[in-house]
Amino acid sequence: MEGIISGIKRMEIHDGDGIRTTVFFKGCSMKCIWCHNPESIGYEPQIAWFRAKCIGCGNCAGVCPEGAISMADGVPSIDRTKCVRCMACADHCPVGAIEGFGRPMSLDELEKLLLQDELFYRNSGGGVTFSGGECLMQPEFVTEMAKRLHEKGISVDVDTAGHVKKEILEGILPYVDTFLYDVKAIDPAVHKRCTGSDNRLILENLKFLSDAGAKIEIRYPLIKGYNDGECGAIGAFLSGLSGVKGIKVLKYHRFAGSRYEALGMENTLPDTVTTDEDMEKARQTLKACGVTVIED
């Protein structure tokens, strides 16, 4: 069994308690216009070229077996219709200007890598977080990996939008310490407009996890002019769920714009600014609903 991984970040401190390793899986069933991990949306491997890092050495063009990369005035150009995503260019780039997203890994390979930082997990109260994309779009692999780690006493968190079959959540629930659960909107029309998907299944699954005794931390990305009007409705919905330990409001930014460019994808990031005042207003609204707000 293999998983398709878009990236792995070690020594993370923002994806759950303690020091963690975050594994980003390829594939997502939604298309959030503010997505900060565009390399994780699709299932297919992708090549990204970051212009600001490139030194124009030409290694990438020299090793491409399909002739998909050409050089002009020291600048590479990728013909994505010829690219077979073999990752040779990324493997031979000396400065990381070309990156490959979507490498297959076996369970044994990933487990070996994750266990390298076992000492840090145990000393900090940390562990491993599965993210994406939507990590639960690869349910068999993620569940088996969570089970292996759980049996070794390593904390497992799952960062999910909950837009998956309930049976998938039922299968992984025994091995998860905390679900980092995205709630973007309560109004179905707002959710559809911002993510391309209905939110009925998401809210049903959140209630299921709460009723099942799961430990849940809500993540609410605040995008001014898009879903900031949902704050009160989100607070009201969460106030009736016993499993929710708190909510973290995430401040929107447009830093991921360079990733869209590097991947050759359309940049859908909204041209808006979420201020510190917007964040504080949202936190106060949530607190007024009786919801615990987790500060950064």
C-alpha cells in the first residue's frame, strides 16, 4: 500500500500540541478559493518552479528525459504537456527552485521517517499530524499509519474538513488524539460559493465525532468579505457540541500566491485583507456564544 504525499514538515508547532511532524497528503474534494496548499488539491504529482530561488544553472533542462524544460536567457521554461512528473528536475536542482509534489511512499517508508523524531514527540507532548489537501481522501493508508503510530504510543492528530464518508471517520477514530476540524461556514450558500461544495456532510460528521467522544479543535479561516459574516452562526452551532475543546481563528493572507504561479495554476486567492481588528471581533463574537477561543 502506498500513499501520495505532497510534503512533510518536521519540527512543526502549529498543527497540534507539542513538536510535531506534519504529513501533507495529495487530493481534496473541495476547491476553497483561499487554499494555501494548492499543491495538495489534485491527486496527480506536480512540478513547481519558484522563480525567486532559481539561479539559472540549467541542471533541470539537462536531466529532463522528455525535453519538457528549455532554457532561454538563463530562465527555464516548463512545457507541462510534455512533463511526465518523473521528478528528475526536482531531484537535481541544487537550490530547491524546482520542487516535486506527489511522491508515493509505502507505509514502512513513512513510518521509518516519522519515528526519527520520536524523542522530540515524547519530550514535548507532540506527535504526528496528517493534513492535506484532505488526508482522509486516502483513508486506507492514513488509517493504517495512524494505527501503527497509536500502537507505539505516538500522538496522532488529523487535520480534516470532514467532507468524507462517516465510515472513514469511524475507522480512524480509535487512533486519533485530536481532530483539527475546519469549519468555514454554516450557511450552505456561503460554503458552496467559497469551497464549491455543500456543507451538510461536514456538519453532520462534526456532530458525529462530538457525540462519539472525540477531542476536537475547530479551525475557522477568517476571510473578510467572504465568510466573516458566519462567525455568530458558527459559534451557535459549536456551542451545542460537547466534544469541541475550542476554536482557533486563522488569519487570512495571500502568501501562497507564489505557489500558484510556481505550479502553473490559476491563482484564486481573494484580494482582501483580514485585519487584527477583524480577528478580535470574531473572537469576541465566538466567546459571546459560549465557545472557548484558542489564542495563538
